[in-house]
Amino acid sequence: MASFPPRVNEKEIGKLLLNLVDHTEVVRDLTFAPDGSLILVSASRDKTLRVWDLKDDGNMMKVLRGHQNWVYSCAFSPDSSMLCSVGASKAVFLWNMDKYTMIRKLEGHHHDVVACDFSPDGALLATASYDTRVYIWDPHNGD
């Protein structure tokens, strides 16, 4: 028999465990923290990122605001300390995930930025844009 409220570690295949409802527009991307904490971040057209704690029955821990338009994509650094988010602007946003604050905005793309990812060692950040360019950044100093 299933426990209530549902737990993330349910064994029944295909069973809905949690329904995370709080965004007001389409969710475009999701990323789990790679540290195993079961922290999930969702990126939405409602201009926000939402941080969910799946160990706490999907409790929404924080709303990250800063984007002025749709958020297309997000990615955690390998150590889970930093989050990158990109969207319908030319900017790349970096967030401190211990304090849930924006660290910096990286600018240089000529059109909306649609994808982002960290290198496996966290030393590099790659972003891609509708301007047909892929930029490689140093996420620690913004170069």
C-alpha cells in the first residue's frame, strides 16, 4: 500500500508521485541538482525559475526572479552550487544556489539565448543562441 503523502522513492512503475503546481505559464525546462539532494529547478514562460525540494513532498523552496521575459533553459553546475538560466533575452543569468541570489548577468549574444550547460568539471559554461553562436564562458569570473 502506498504511503500518503506520496514519497519520491515509490517503487511502483509509472505511478505519479508528485504534482508540482505553481507556475502560471508553460514550463520549458527542468534540471535536477547533481548532488543527489533531489532539488529540482523548473524554468517557465512566466519569467521565473522555481526551486522544488522533492524530499519535502515537492515543497517549493524559492522563486528566482530576474528574467524580463520567458525562461527557456536552466542547468546546474556539477557541484550544484551554481545555476545558469537563459531565455528570451540576450543575457545569461548565473545564480548562487546556496543563497538563491543572482551572481551575475553575462552579455554578448545578439539574440535570445536558448540553451546552457556546464562542463563536467564546472570550469566552463556553454550557451547557445538564435544568433547561431555558441559561447564558452568562465562562469566564475564572467569572461
